[in-house]
Amino acid sequence: MNIRNWVRLFLHTFVLGGLVTVVTGFAVQWGKYKALFVSFDVLEILSITIWLVGVGFIFSAISQMGYFAYLTVHRFGLGFFRSLWNPVQAVIIAFVLFDFVYFRYKQFAGVNDSIGPYLLFALFLLLIGLSIAYIKSQQTNRHAFIPALFFMVCITIIEWFPVLRVNDQDWFHLMLYPLLICNAYQLLMLPKYIERSKVEKQNTSKTSEFLTGK
């Protein structure tokens, strides 16, 4: 991928993270912010929006670092495990989801709390991951399913970890949805940017050949 398209992917993901965080932020704390919209306090709404955009940019940056870190890990895994890399990732996904439920329940659940909500969040994350992985496999090939699922589940949880540690419910939701959407966007759009780079390179070569007469 050439620098121009890498910058496009970076900026588009950045903007997407900011927009999703604004929507999520107002939705999560609608009870708190509803009065501002009723009274139409433009300055206060604008200041909160700017703050949420900034937070969204941070989430987007975390998502992009996670994605490019995974691309490096994926290449290493392919080189080290070869054909076993996909089964290894499947096992890691199972362990990560188990730990995600078990350790959070042990750490944060009250005496009479049910494990149900913890399981539901893990199931939600798995279903989102399966959906994106299916789209990715249709976009490329069936071998991309497990790596895409690994990225959407395991890497998202790693990126989400700072909020998981404190278990603040507002931040829990505020960070999750931008991460999921930014991760999915990068995963699905990277091949298109790579293809666009190839086309631009071919066009540049043809132009160069025409100008030089070769």
C-alpha cells in the first residue's frame, strides 16, 4: 500500500472513531445530557462534542496500533506455526473469552450477582466477531475467517483492557463501540486500499512509459 492510501485509511479511521464516540457518548449518558438539548445550550453541547471527538481520536489511534500490531503478529505466527496457526488462534480465542467472563465475574461481581450479564457481553463480542469474520472470508477467502475473528475478539479485548480494569460502565460502552467499528473498518477496508494502490501504481507506470516513449 502506498503512503497516500495509508494516510487515507488512517484519516478515515480517525474521523470514524471521533464520530462514533460522539454518538455513543451522548447515547450512554443521555439522561445527563438530555437537559442540554431541551434548553438548546449550544456552547455546552459543542464543548462536550469536541471533548468526545478528542476521546474518539484516542480510541481510533489505539485501534490502529492494535491492528498493525496484529498484522505483525500474524506474519510471525504464519512463519512459526505455518498451517497450525489458525487452530492455535482458535484455541486462544476460546481461552480469551473464558478469561474475559471468568476473571471479570470473580473481580467485580457482588455476592448475589449472576454471571449472565458477563456471559452476554462475551456472546455479543463473539457474535460481532463472527459476523465481521464471515464478511471478511467472503471478501477474500475462507482461510481469513479465523484470523479476522481473532482480531475482532482478542485484539479488541486487549485494546479495551484499560477500561475493563476499572469496570466503569459508562466508559465500558463508550470505548467498546468505537473500537469495534474502527477495527471492523480497518479489517474490511485494507484490501480495498491495497487494491487502489496497485491500480495507482499501474497507472503511474503507464504514464511514465508514455512520457518516456518506452
